[in-house]
Amino acid sequence: MSQHLFIAGTDTDVGKTVVTQILMQGLIQQGHTVIGHKPIAAGAAMTARGLENDDALLIQQAASMSLPYEQVNPIVFAEPIAPHIAAAKYQQPISLAALDAGLSMLAQYNSDFTFVEGAGGWRLPLGDDGFLSDWVIAQKMPVILVVGMKLGCLNHAMLTAQAILDDGLPLVGWVANTPSDSQQDFYQENLAYLKQHIAAPMLAEIGYASDPLAQGVRSLDLLPITDFS
């Protein structure tokens, strides 16, 4: 049975997709079978095959086996706006049942690991009465937190990590990712604080690079993931 791991971010645009690719790539290099899933995406281009989101395509390409796009990203909206706003605009409500169905389709691949990338931050609204985190809780998915190393990251990281733990989910680890080429003042001091105060191991440190898969990885420790599974 595949180990599902949910990739959460401290905010939008903190590098969840890059981190997902790097973790998938690392586990594949260790001989594991790995697939990816982005249940909800907002911001997509129309192709001959339908709407396709760039992040979902990258996750599709990173897998150790071939999956059709609609199984990688079953819910997709054209505009890069909050998914619950897009859902209301196009009268396509996002239900937990639809998310369950999308994830259950992946059981046929019997992969060692399935990385499920979130959208936005931990409390992403799905509508007036629910959040994407409600679904993650219902699925009892362990979580990996991506911390965007930029101004405000300490507050965002500590609040998000605590929310995940308060929701009763295991925090397998976290990743320090630099999402832009702007230099963060006191980077090392911020990194040291997070290492000390997040109650989970740091899995990777990723610096900004034009090709982060090849150049940006400063450290990578997959043992907490493989030990957890």
C-alpha cells in the first residue's frame, strides 16, 4: 500500500512543487516507486488535451511511472485565483468526495510513495464551510511542510507547524526553500531558529537557483520519510 505524504506550504509561491520534485527524485534514486498528485490547481492553459497546470505537469513528469494528467490533477481551473472563488464562479463546487475519488484512483499503481501537493497554505478554503486541510485530516495523511525562506517566514512556519500538529497529523519533516533570488537578511539565524523550534527534522535546504533540481539542493535527508513509512 502506498504511503501518502501531503506537501503543505507556509504560503503560496513558497516552492511546494520544486520541493515535491526533489523529494520524489531522491526517493526514486533510492529505488522506490513514486507518483505525485495535485488534487486542485488554479492557473492553467488550454491545450489539445484540455486545461493543464504547469506545476501538475512537473509533478506528472517527476513520477517513476506514467500517469494520465487527469489522475495527477483531477480538479483544475483556468484562472490563477483562490480555488473556492474559481469554483463558485464556474459553478463547479469542490467536494471532499471528489477529492477522495481522485486519490483512490491512484491505488491501482501500488507505488511505494504518493506525494500529494496542496494549493496555497494549510487553511486553503474549499468553500464557505471547509478547508483543504479538512480533507487531509480525514485521510490521516502525514505532512511535510515547505517553509519559504523570506521575510515573515518564522511566524508563518511556526503557526503552520502548530496548526498541523493541533489537527492531529504527524509532521514528518520540513524543508527550507528559498523561492526567489532576493537575499534574506539573517538567513542563517532564521534557519537556526526554525531547526530549534519546529518539532520535526529538516529534510532539505534548497537555495534559489535557475535549476533547483540540479543546483539548488544544499542538503537532503530522506531517512525521516523512509523510516516513517
